[in-house]
Amino acid sequence: MERGPVVGAGLGAGARIRALLGCLVKVLLWVASALLYFGSEQAARLLGSPCLRRLYHAWLAAVVIFGPLLQFHVNPRTIFASHGNFFNIKFVNSAWGWTCTFLGGFVLLVVFLATRRVAVTARHLSRLVVGAAVWRGAGRAFLLIEDLTGSCFEPLPQGLLLHELPDRRSCLAAGHQWRGYTVSSHTFLLTFCCLLMAEEAAVFAKYLAHGLPAGAPLRLVFLLNVLLLGLWNFLLLCTVIYFHQYTHKVVGAAVGTFAWYLTYGSWYHQPWSPGSPGHGLFPRPHSSRKHN
């Protein structure tokens, strides 16, 4: 009979703790939502600015041209100087896969929510198919250049012994090394992905300006793309500082920029193309006619 008030007090304290935790969760969710909306708005405004996009192109050029000079001012034993580092294996070697996954989800959501048309969505997603073809074609072209310009060498304690084996396959089969002009495929891919993602993500500013549905999932996917774009910039800087020869990196970045120009800067503006990012998604303002 004397334990009733104690049990009741315990239950009351437990209810107050649960209510407090519930309020704390609501506050944290509100803060997370506010940060998500604020961050997505600011990132969309930055990426949607044509002036800043031109400056971004200049930034990429400066990274590739002047970035290698930083090798004299950084620690050569850092984790990013190793070919086997986590970021190089998990991200750089699979950069196109990461880009397709994140950017494909963003393009899918933006186009379908804006148009509700499967055919238009598929057309815009086909730009990623073109990008994959560009990546595969460039990789094969780089290997062909290395084959045409290379020679077969055998490492010896005294140096390298040149062999007259005609191609890479027979050279490697004999246990030797094939050395030719190697265009940096990593620099090409990271440059191409950076330009491509910046171009695609710039549409979100116009999407928001038209008042189209932009819930938390879409904003989260957009910010994930922005974070991936930032990661590609950082890894591109690491690549030009620690890996490959200077001309190999510059040529790789130049080919990546040229591939972007041929697609996003030229072909996608033609009616018989997959279309440029944002094409056909937003209603055009009707011009008012004056009647005399």
C-alpha cells in the first residue's frame, strides 16, 4: 500500500523524460531541415550563376596548369601521395560510376518532377549514356596512343634493355615493360566529371525559381552531388600534385575539357541531341503583344 506513490512518481518521471526526448528529436529534425533547405538554396544560387561557372572553368585550368608546382611545398609521404590510398582506389578509379549514380538520381528527380513525362526524363538521362561512351572511347584512345608511341624494355640492374618486340601484348607476355606516351586518364575523367556535374547541377537554381516541388529528398540528393563535386575537385588537385608527368596531366585535362565542349557546349544545343540541361523543363514566358 505504501509503494503506490513511488511507482506513480517513477511513471511520471519516465513520461517527462520521453516527452523531453521527443522535443529534442523534433528540434534536431527542424535544425537539420533548416540546414538542408538553406544549404541547398545557397549551393543552387552559386552553381546557377553563369559568371561563377566561367570562373569555375578558370579554376580547373589553374589547378591543372599550376597545381603541380605545389609538389615542392607539400609532404611527399602523405596518404594522398600513395597510389593505393583509400580515395584513389574507392573513388578515383570508379569516378564515372559514382558520378552516374549520384547525378543520375538528381537528373531523374528534377526532370520527372518538372515534366511528369517518362520520354523527356529518358532523353535527359541519355546524356549520361553519352558521357559513358566518351569515357570508354577516350580510354581506348589513350591506350592506342600508348601502344603507337611505346617501346619494350627489360629492367636490368645496369638499367633498361630495349627489345624489338612489336606490341604491348607480346612485350608483357615476355615479362618486360611497355613504355609509351601515357595520357593521364584520371585527370581526363576527373576534369570531365567536374565540368559535367557543374553543368547539370546548375539547373537546380532555375528549378527552384519556378516554384517546382523541391522536398527534402530532392534537396538532399542535390547536396550529395555538390559534395561529390567538391570531392572530385580535391582529388583532381591531389592527382596533379602527386601523380603522372606534367604534359600527361595537361593533355588529359585538355581532352576532358574538349569532350565537355563538344557535348555540353555544342552538340546538346542541337535539336537532334539529348538536349542541354534544363531544356524543355520550364515554361517559357509568353511575350505580350501590343494592339494599336
